[in-house]
Amino acid sequence: MKILPKLILLTLVVITNYNLHAQKLELDSVADPSSKEIVLTKNDGTEYIGVILEQDDREVLLLTKTIGKVYVPKHEIQSIEEIKEEDFREGVYLGNNLFSTRYFLTTNGLPMKKGDSYALIQLFGPEFQIALNEHFTVGVITTWLGMPLIGSVKYSVSAGENVHFAVGSLVGTGTWLSLGSVGAIGYGSLTFGNHMKNLSFTAGYAGFSLEGDTSSSLLLSIAGMAKINQNIAFVGDSFIYPGESAWALIIPGLRFRQKNKGEFQFGLGAVLAGGEIVPAPIPMISWFRKI
């Protein structure tokens, strides 16, 4: 009978030690409350939302809300960014990408990040844009025939998280079809909002010389976008000529996110002139790709 109290005591010690160890394991699997929530993007476009538990020179251990712990090798990581409150809508992360700096035809005041670049492939031809730093973006626009050939430059600044301004210009030539034809557009854009939801007002002045015949005009645009969920966004764009024979091209459409680091955009345009609306015969179809 003397051994019974010892067995009971030993059992209590073992149980207590096991519980303390189990509690430590459980605590170790929970992120520090002060940890920042981040979005980790892999090179293939896969995104993980969560907090970093630990990392070393080879890999990152991430605690996600959906699938728990995930080890990601560092050579597979494209970026790690802290998530802000405005990046969520009803608890769903909407993302933050460089394609939000562009609509169908016009751009806006939202900045790109240094080193970001993309290709915009449309039915009539390609376009390429690259950010030299957080303010300057340069690009090239052309058609599949190589005419016209247009160079673009844009300078963006932000006055807070939801007010952005950009000034830029487009300069082009008719290349092989009409070497004597040149043109230029200078513009300014004021954008309210962020990469998830924004509204832009743009005004520019264009001058053209077509084989010696010159002309110039004021051009305006109102455009915007709003993400419906993580994969779909509404996009609206316009191109307004306020001259004597005033007319406007209006393009509403949808943008669909794709997993291969790109987005697909589809819109139906209409020309408003003389109080009448005439549907554009060719839809606006384009593909965004990171490069």
C-alpha cells in the first residue's frame, strides 16, 4: 500500500508535464498577436494570406487562415507585402496589383512599384510599361503593323492613401507608313481611391501633324474601377472630345483575374454623338501579363 501514493504522485507529475508540453506546442502554433498580416505571392502567382511564424535563409513558415501552416522556399517567393485594412472587403482580400493603374484606353494617378512591368495585349496591338521607380513609368505602344509607334512617360505622386496625381505625355510617329506624321499628347490625371476601387478624371491636350496638315484639340476622360471580389472587377473608361462636333467613346466592362500572373478584360464600347448612341462594332478585348 505504501507504493500506491508514489504511483499516484508519479502519474500526476507525468500528466502535468504532458499538459504543460502540449500547451507549449499549442502556443507555439499560434502567431504572435502583434504579428502583421501579410500576403505572400509565389512566382507562379499563388497567394497565401496569413502571418509569418518564422523564417530563415531557405524558407518561410506561414500560418494561413485556410490551410494552416505552409512552408514556402524563398526561391519560390515573388513578394511579401503587409496587408492594410482597405485591402479587405467583407473579410475577403481583394489584392493589390499593378494592373489597377490602367483602364481600357487611359491610365490614372496610381503609382507602380519600382521594377514592376507589364504587357497589355489588345486586338490591335501590344503595349509595354515598366516602372523605373515609384514615380516614373515609361512604355511603348504600337499595333501589329508597327505603326504608329508611341512612347509614353508618366510621373505619379500620392497625397495620402486615397488621392493620387499623375502628369504624362505620349509622343508618336507614323513610322514606315507615314514618316512625316507625328503627334503628341500631354495630360494630367487626378485619381481618388486605391487599387481596389478608384475614380479618375483626366484632361489632356493633343497636337498632330499628318503629312504637314496640323491640328490640335482638348481631350477629356472619366474612368474608374471597383473590385467585385478577389477575381472580378468592374472597369469603366471613356474618351471625350469636347470640340464643335463633340463626341464621346464610352466603354464599360469586366476584368477577370487569372492565376498565371495576368488578367483578362472584356468591354463593349459605344459612341455618343449628336444625342445618339451608336454601339462600337468591335469589342474591347485585352490581356494583362506581368513581365
